Amino acid sequence: MLDQAEGYTTADGRKIGGVVMEMKNITLRFGGVVAIKDISFDIREGEIRAIIGPNGAGKSSMLNVISGFYVPQEGEVWFHGSRRPPMRPYEVARQGIARTFQNIALFEGMSVLDNVMTGRLTHMKTGVFSQALWKGPAEKEENENREVAEKIIDFLEIQHIRKTPVSRLPYGLKKRVELARALAAQPKLLLLDEPMAGMNVEEKEDMSRFILDVNDEFGTTIALIEHDMGVVMDLSDRVVVMDYGKKIGDGSPDEVRNNQDVIDAYLGVAHD
Amino acid sequence: MFYREAGDFKTSYQQDNQTFPIRFDRYRYYVVLAVAFGVVPFLINDYWANAILVPFLIYAIAAIGLNILTGYCGQVSLGTGGFMAVGAYACYKLMTAFPELSMFIHVILAGGVTALVGVLFGLPSLRIKGFYLAVATLAAQFFLVWLFNRVPWFYNYSASGQISAPERDVFGILVTGPNAPSWAVYLFCLIFVTFAGVLARNLTRGTMGRRWMAIRDMDIAAEIIGVNPLTAKLSAFAASSFFVGISGALFFSVYLGAVEVGEAFGIQKSFLVLFMVIIGGLGSIFGAFAGAAFLVVLPVALKLVGVDMLGWATDIVAHFQLVIVGALIVVFLILEPHGLAQLWRVAKEKLRLWPFPY
């Protein structure tokens, strides 16, 4: 089913392409604590890839390695076929990787529209002087990017709150605005850190629909961390399972579900 | 009644992005500009110019500058006085070295020099935040004042250690020196204020402003969406210092005429401008104007009421002023951290619905 070069076809008939991002033997330590131990996996073009595992398994650390917050002590990160040197998060963002955070990290003092527009920053190039003059290149660029931002706003159905300060929004909407900000960057790879944490069933359904739509409509490659097993199994094409910093399973949701190590990690076995 | 968006449809993003989206506001803005340029210069006298209008305009530029740094980019600075001194001394050196150049060029170049110095002293902001950065900028304040006192080159080896502005004209009309007519000084400052306001607004509404605000609101998230914290913070320091430098240059050249650095640009000045920004409203260009107007008018109004009407002693009134400003700072920080600008915003919000609030 999984062909290294060609990719594969999912159960619902979507074509998954070649490898976008590959993690090779990543090891991350904080002092004496080994957060991630010798983990390798890949993310393929157009797929929804889930990273799951019990608390403290190292999932968020993994995401932070991908987005450049942490530099692993060992191992290599390959992005679009070339090895990525250690870089700062903003350089990673410019390569086309966007993410959301587990605890919402929006800019509270700005309106929804401004927040979404910050997502466009990597695409906006005019310098200080044309900005100060405004008329001319700066305004043109602003309007072009506004159009992209408005499309995203439209897509995620947050038109009615576009001028509202983010600090006034309820939790569920904030999550959606954060997704909008990440999407506005038109990323090649979108990382979602627990997009459904703290949501009720309806909000989860909404969010799941948006994630599927994003993947479907824009063909965005998505890697997500999630605790809700039902959501993960329904959404994702392939799943990486981590426990205590190690990879204990990797494959389609069905394969993972029947993996004895995974069952043990979740249900608990006597460690002797 | 006239304050409505209704019927004022925006059909392009350009229209939606304008500074005054409500028609009434737009006209009000043009009226204010027209009065400031076309009416005030004919009515102005020395007292009004020196006591209120010129200091208001100059402090408004300084407050715009500090607001960019503190209000928009979230970097607290106590070095405003020092940066104003840089502007003043740069302007003085330029005026004496190139007497044939226009005053406009001197003032703008002084702003440019201050921007460079600001970037230099902004470097610590990459490592430290909040209170610690405030202390670092405080060091800039004291160091700069000390430097201008101790290095005679800056004051052209004059015996008094002061700098005094030589007479310079713009299109044949004196703007510096004791013989400059007050309307000319006023107009000269007004031109700079208008440009500072427009430039600052343009900078803060677009990409630059969003970068700064992103850094202010959450620097980690800002970095993850592609803001380089180095360039964002340093550009805020540069833009801020540019305006502060212009204000310092004007303060020295057209307002005071002669300056002793410790007195004119001491730590007091830093706090005064900071108070303007806090009372006026952090993160708002209008707030810079409101705060500057408030703190310039307050002592004059107090003197009018206390000394002239109630017959109190001058020193009592002067002390009262400190008490009132101090109390106001506390009140604003507790009740309305976004200052006069927020009150104005709330008033506008109410006005939009008036007289049918439901």
C-alpha cells in the first residue's frame, strides 16, 4: 500500500503524494531528560498525519522541533528533499510551515482581521519607507493580501467578527481565528497542536469539518496532535504513536488501533 | 445624528482601510487641518504660541514617537529625554556646520541621526524585556546627557556649555532665534506634526504596525508566523527615535532657542512624555495628541484657576500640578489603561447609536 516514491491512495480515494517532511532519528534532550528518543517518520504531500500518545509522550516537543523552537541534539530534519539546517522559528515560517498552539496564542490587542493579516506577513515585502508613504506599493500589497485573508475569513465563516478585537471572542472562535491566521500564510505544511482541546462536541465537529475542508480544498498537508481518539481515527490518514519519547506505532488508523504496543500504552500494562 | 456608517458603503478594501471610516470623522479631520493651517496662524500671539500651541505640537511628535515604541511594540522606554537631546544636538551641529542648508533638512537629518542612536540603544531589547529594558533605556538617558555635558565637541566648545540656535529662515521668514514671529514657528512645527501623524499612522496600520503589535502581544507567536524579532524591535526603535529626535530638534531650535542639556532633556522629560503616552492612550496616534494636549494645557489651566482666580501662591499651584498628574496616572492605569483615546473611542461608539441606543 505504501510506496516510498509514489505515495498511496487513501480509503476515501484521495491521492497522497511524495514525502514533504522527513524526520530522521530525532533525539531531543533537556538536560538529563530525554523528551524524544530516536524517532523517524515522514509526512507526505496532501495527507493528514496525526501524532498521538499519552501525556508527556513528547508530541508537543516533536511539533516544536518541526517548527524550529527546539533544535534536536541528534537527527536530521528534511523538508522538501533537502536537509534543513538548525534555524529560527521565523525562518521556518518563511519556508512555508505554519502552526497553531495548544493554548491559543493570538494577538489579543488586535482585531480578527489584523490577526489574520499577520498570517500574511511572510508574503509581504514592502519596506519601511514605502510603508510610511502608504500610497503606492504598500497600499497595493495590502489590498492584494487583504483579498487572500478575506478568502480565508470567508472559508472559516468568521466574517461577522472580522473587526472585533480578539480579546472579546469566546474560546471556540479564538481557536478558529488561530486556524485562520495559520491558513492565511498558505502554508505547505500546517501543524495543529490540539486543535480541539477544550471544545464541546459541536465545536469539535465544526473544527473537524474545517480541517477536512482545508485539506480537501487547498490540498494543505496537515500534521496534528490530538487527544480525542474518535477524532484522530476519523480524520487522519496515518498516525504516529509516541510513548515516553519513543515511537511505538506508525500506520493507518486501523493498523494503529490493533497494535499491541499502542493498546498497552493507552490501557496500561504492568511495567516490570 | 450625523455620526453614522449607514449609507456610507465601502466597495473596496482601500475604502475599508481608511483612517477615518466614518464620513463625519473624515470631514472633522479636514476641518481641524484647515483651521490649524488657515485660521490659527492669523490669530496666534506670543503667549498662546509659547505657552500652549508650540509645546503641544512638539510634545505631540515626541509622544507619537514613544507611542510607536511603547504603545505599539511594547518596549518600555525611559530614554525619551536622552533621545530628544540627541535630536537637539544633532540639529545644532548640523545648523552650525551647514548654515546654508534649509532648516527642514536639518530637522529631518537630526531625526535620522537619532534613529541610528535609537537602534544602538535598542539592541539590549533583543535580550531583555519589561522592567529590565526600562532600566537599560534609563542608562541611555543618563549616558547621553552625560555625554553632551562632557564632550565639548557637541556644544562647539562654547564657554557656557550650552547650545543656542543661530537664526535661520525658511523661505526668507525667520523660524529660529528670538526674533522669529510666533506664527512662523507655529506653522513650522505644525508641518512636522502633520507629517509625523500621517507617517506614524501609515506605519502602524500596515505590515510594520502588525509586526510591532505582534511582538507586543505575544513575541513567541509573532516569531512563529514569520516576524523576525530583531528587525521588528530595531525598526520600532528606529521609527520611534526618528520622531523623538525631530521633536528634540524642534524643542531646541525653535522653542527654547538655548539649551542646557541636563535641564531641558533630563529624566523629567522622559517621564513627562511617558505620562503623555499613558494618559493619552497606549497604542493610539490620537492618544499621543490627546496626552500631549492634556499635559501641556493642565499647568496653564491650573495657573489660570489657582493663581489668577483664587489668588494662591505660585509654588502651591505648582505642587498641586504634580499631585494631580500623579493621581491621574494612577487613576488611568487602574480604570482606563488605554487612556483618553479609549474614552474617545467609547464616546464615538455611543455617538454612533445615539439617540437610539437599542
